[in-house]
Amino acid sequence: MRFLFLLLAVVVMDSCTETGPSRKPFKADYLLSSAQLDPLFDTVATQSIGYVDLTESSGAVVSESFPGCLWVVEDGGTSAYLYLVETASGAVIKRIRIEGVVNQDWEELAEWRDVSGKRWLVIGDIGDNEGTRNRVQLYCFHEPKASEIEGEPGDTVEYEPSSLRSREFSYADGPRDAESLFIHPVTGQIFVVSKREAANRVYVLPWEKESSNTDAELAQFRGEIPLTYTTGAAARLLPSGGVEIAIRTYESLYRWEKKPRESIEHALQRTPTKLPYKPRELQGEIFAWSPQGDYFLLSERVFIGRPKVLSYRRK
């Protein structure tokens, strides 16, 4: 009950007093070469003992139902599965076939806790390599509990989320390829970051659909950041009431800290810090925060290179 009261208080404070730029799209103009290494984290990753037996890992969040594990999705060309991966061993201990969804090109997995305390997983079917999809998709459902997906380690389990919500949306300025999505942990705003432009573009949707109209929603363009080929993102609530945001590319990881009463858009206009990234992955597409503020990375499998879970501890 205390957690819900504190969360509600932060929601009211953050949503009523956020300040920052107007709705006019921003254009962040800092140089990433000036980003300093973030001193809050160990500089070298701890690696899982074994390799992760997945080929197209594209999005992940830390599991609460299964401590010490990640929920992972794979991108297009694979089935509509949610995988449970043990971070210490790298073992895929459950394969969950989600009924009622389609994997056209799943590129991200995000999470959000609503004011009732329920934790939602959000699959971003937002990949569009050719830039031709007029509509892309989000699948939102409550995190599976252990009692809902019983079975032996390594089993494939059928799972039909009773809470499943499917949302289609389009970009206000036409189709975009994207692999990165994060959710404001207080307001539930869904931020999508495009991939292929020289300066990647930031779009936003509200958590709740604003109209009962069956037409696709429009994700509003909010601004540009000087990153290209972004492949993953995540956000988490800080004890101060602020929010820390991470966005990654194949080459680097960056962290921004949103102050209380500040907008996400305003925070993204400051020069980020550069997060430790050693060893570098062959084709890294996953970034996931732990509740304690550590972070996890995972790569696709590339040729003979096999991925391991990388974890970076917060000092």
C-alpha cells in the first residue's frame, strides 16, 4: 500500500509540474564525442557462464516473476514466443508461445507498472527495414506469473494473456524503421526512437488510447537526437523521482537523467554520459535495467559468434 501511495504521489507531481520545451519539435545539438564515461558503473561486464541459445534476440526486460532472469523476444522471421533466460547461466529455461499475437518484426520489449501496481510487458512490433509499413503494432499484457506458465525447465508453454491489448499506430510523418522503445515509468507515455536517419527521431504515444476510433493512432514527432542506428532503450524510476533513460546503438550506450518536474524531451537535449561497454557485442540490440540500477545486454547471434548475457553492476 505504501508503494502505491508513493507511486501515485510521484504521478501527480510529475504529470502536473513537468517543465521543458513546448510541443515544437526539438533538435538536440550536442556532440556525442564530448560525452564522458559514466562513473557509476563497473567498467567491465560480468558474462553468463554459458551461451544463450537464441538467434535473433531483440528486446528484453528483467523478470519479477522469476528472479535472476530476463524476458526476451526475438525479431521478425521467428515465432510469437516470449523466452525466459537465466542471466547467470545464459540458459533458456522457458519458451512461452503467446496466443493472439503475430510476430511480424518484434524489435523491443518494455515494461511499465500502473498505479494499481500491476506490471505490464509491452512488445514493440515496430521493425520496418524497408520503411514501408503504414501501421506498426504494440502488444501489452500483464507479466506472466509462475503459476500461469507451469512446466519443466526447457518446456514450451502456451499462454493466452487475459489482459492482452493490441494497438496499431502510424507515425505522423510517414513510415519509419525503429528498434527502440521505452516507457515513462510515471506517466506511461510510450517513446519510440527511429533507427536509420543520421539524427534519429523521437516519437510519443500516450499509455491509454485517446479515442475509441478503430483507425490507427498517430505517434507524434517530438524531436531529434544525434544518434544513428539505435537498437535498444529502457527507462527506470529513480528514488529521487527522476528518471534515467538509456539508449544504445551497435557501437555505444548512452544515459540521460531526467530531473523531477522535467520532461523527457528536455532531458534528451542534454549531453548524455557514455555507459561502459566492454566487451563489445557483435550485434547488440538489447538494453535492460534491473530494479537496483544495474544493466543487462544481449546480442543477436552473428555467424559463428554466440551471445552471452552481459551484466554491468552499479557501484
